[in-house]
Amino acid sequence: MARPEKVRLGEILVQQKLLSEEQLGMALAEQKRSGRKLGRVFVENGFVTEEQISGALARQLAIPFIHLKFYNINPELVRLLPETQARRFRALVLEDRLGSLLVGISDPTDLFAYDEIARLVKQNIELAVVNETEVLVAIDRIYRRTDDITEAARELEQDLGDSFVDFGALAANPGLEEAPIVKLLQSVFDDATQVRASDIHIEPQESRLQIRFRIDGVLHLQTEADIKIATPLALRLKLMSDLDISEKRLPQDGRFAIKVKQQRIDVRISTMPTQYGESVVMRLLNQGGTTLRLDAIGMPPKLVERFRAIVQRPNGLVLVTGPTGSGKTTTLYSALAELNSLEKKLITVEDPVEYRLPGINQVQVNEKIELSFARVLRSALRQDPDIVLVGEMRDQETAQIGLRAAMTGHLVLSTLHTNDAASTPLRLMDMGVPRYMVGSSLQAVLAQRLVRVICESCTAPHQPTPTEHEWLRHELREHVDKARFFHGKGCSHCNGMGYRGRTGVYELLEMTQAVVEASNHPDPAHFLKAAHLEMGGATLRRHAVQLAVQGRTTVSEAMRISNQLED
């Protein structure tokens, strides 16, 4: 392809009737004032979209416009262009066309970028237009820190050598070995946030140190390193989170905050002594990247309305249930964020505080100084709150105080570990809470799970297996053969997993008069029958099947999170 001609973006958009002369004049004045790129000014002012700009450039220059979201990118080709230049020019090498390379670039009119890319790749290049936002997302995904992690780990190994390291001295003077350690941890955190990992697992084995990331609820091996670096790594993390560095025999919990790409990440850390050293698990909580709204977490619109109406009540207990890592805390905080106002006093009692919300009094329990859930909750009720959030109903004492608070004019939100919504009131009674308290205070139970979402860049039709077909038949009956199902083939966008992101699956049990009366019956089966009748079949299983029918998740994912066959 010949070197592109120099064209004016504003003129092209005006010619193609995507922009008025007046808008162009305003944008040029703003560009002169701010020094930003003209295209960015157009988009930020809402004059045109990125897609419209890309389409206009492609038509003017007679070159293709490529949607990267649906393009299977080859990471090896991309890396022909160094990351610094890829970011600078917003460009990616997409195809090897035997004699020339196809390069996707957000601004194909940039002649300097064309010359510089051709010089770096040492080949003829052809251009295609791509969206700037999609380019940056792809760059973040492809230029991962995997090599940096391996290199930093190797550097640390060499630094340590075979010599004895006095870790007591290291604690007193962390600068002794700091550089390689810091480099390694920075690379680990950078890579973890790039691939949207929720947890980092650092696990010493007999001869190797294993670092794994949990992405969309599934663990993936990131790298393996020499076992020698396990101790200094654990030590450094303990120093960062103010834990006792001399104590290696007992588990410890702490937290610290880091900045990755201008985003604050809160890190919860847990250490556990194992056979070969201390295992460290870190939960990453992005304080800036979460939208805390009930309609943004995957809840069906009708369920959002019902749940909103319930949490707007002046008193009572509302429980969110599910296993660890099912998104319970996010749901509660989403409800809390909507309830937060100047007219109400909100107190949370948590272990630990996961999200920091302005205008809310958040208390972290501390068992070391006997600051338990029950003790904090008793004190919290003397603080004249309107709404209280209890992180978890762990024992009979906490449950009873929470229910009493709900009976005396407070709205109490909390979580409980149960399998489904219907069994939750029975679980409270099993914990020793009197029946009358459950019946008079409990307003509703929301049970939830998280399912992985099919990557939209590589979604493909899926023929259910005989087992899947039989399972689907239970819910869909004769409609099972008419429904279409999908799966992800695996591509560069989802790191070959076929899934990208997660969404919630929900069921709601409202404690209506009929359900409350059934809760006083001595036979649990009688209560369960009444609860299932009130839910009207709107179970976790049904919601999961709906998501599979809509093509949002796979049948295997729906099966994984669903309960056993219901009677």
C-alpha cells in the first residue's frame, strides 16, 4: 500500500454529513485551547461516535474498518511492534500478508506513525482503521506482564543465590533486597489487574513456588519460580500489610492498598502456614471500577423492582445467601448505595470492610481484641442507626441481635451461607433462633450464584450432550428441541477460555403471610412446600437456564451452579 495522503478529519466528517460546520468550529477552538486530538474532542462532546469517525476514514481512504472485538488477534504478530509504540500510535499488527503486514491504526492519516511503524517492523505495511478504545483494550490484554514476572523472579533468585539471608535484618532494612521484590510484585499486580483477576494465590510447593490467578471464578497458573523466593516474597507482603513478620506458625490476615494504572486497588491478604512454607492469598478489590447499582449486577428487571421495594421498607431483616465468592457483598452494597442519603444513618459491621462508601459508618471487627460481630452490633444499635449491614450471620448470638434489631424498627441487611432461599429460614432456626423471631422479623431472602458469561468475540452454536439435554428437559419440557445454545470457542480476547466476565443468577423468597404461617409448622417439609409455592418456580435453576437460552452462558455453567433436581 502506498503511503496515505494527508487529509483533514474535520473536513471528511463535514463532507459525509456527520458533523456540522458550527460543531467543527467549536471543536477546533477547544482543540486549540486544550491541545488534545481533534477526534477525541469530537467524541467527548458527543458530536460523533468513535465508530462513525473510523467508518468515515475508512470510506475516504478506501481501506477496511475492522472491529477488534470480533477479530481473533495473533499475539505473536502484535508483538512485532513494541508496546511503547503500539500505545503511542494506537496501532496493532493484525495480519501477515506474505510480503506486507496489515496494521490496524486508529488514525490512518498520521504520516509520521506510518513511517515509524514501517521502520520498526522492517516490512511494507497496509493500513486498516480500528477504534481507539478497542485498540487500547487489546494492548492491555496482549502485552501482558508474564515475561516481566518470570524475569523479576529469576533476578530475585540470582540475588538470593545460595547464601544465607538474615530475614530479621531484611525486615529492619527492607532496602537490602527491595528492588527485585518490588519489581516482581509490581509485575504480578499489573498482570492480575490486566486479566481482571479477583485473587492472587502464591503457593510454595516442594521444589517450586507457584503463582496462580483466579479469573472469572476459575484458577489459572500464571508462573512457577524457584522455591527460594517464597520466603522473601511472603515477608515483603507481610511488611506491606503490617503483619507480624516473626510469626510463621499461625495464619494472619491484613490489608494494604496499591495503585495500578491510576486506579486504587485494595488488597486483602491472608497467610497460612503450609508444609513447604507460607501460602499467601490476596483478594483484589478495585475501588474505582465497580458500579454499585442493583440494575448493574445482572438481576432481572422484575426482580430488581421487587428487591428494591423490600429494602425500602423501614424495618425487618433482609438476607442474601450463597457460597463464598458468589457476589453477596456486592449485592448488599448495591442496595446500600441506593439507600444512602443524608436523612438516614447507615452503619456496617464487616470482616473486613470490602468497599468504602462515603457517608456510611463502616466498622471492621477484630477478634484479637474481642471486637466480635455481636459486640460491635450491640454498640451499633446504640448509635441510633436507621439501616445496619452485618457482614455475616456467623452464630446464634449475632443472628438473634440482628433479628431483635429488625423487630425494633431497624432495617438489617446481612448474608448467610445456605444453598438456596427456601432453606434459609430453616437454617436460622437450626442456629437456635426462635421461630417467632424468624416469622416476625425476616422480610425476604435473596439467593444467588455467579455464572461465567460466554465471550462475545468467539461465541459459536453448541449442541447439548445427552446429559445436558436431559437436564434442560426438566425445565424447558417440549421446548428444549427448539432452543439454541452457545459456547465460546476460545480466542485472544478471552485468553482461550471461551468466557469473559460473570453475571449473577438469582432467586427471591418473600416472607408473605402464608410463608410466615408455614414457618411455625413443626414439619420442615410443610414450610419448604409453602416457600416453593410462593416463589412460583422462579428458582436459581430457572434463571440459569434462561441465561443459557439467551446465549449469555453455557449449559455446563448453568448446570454447575444449579441445585439438584427439585421435587
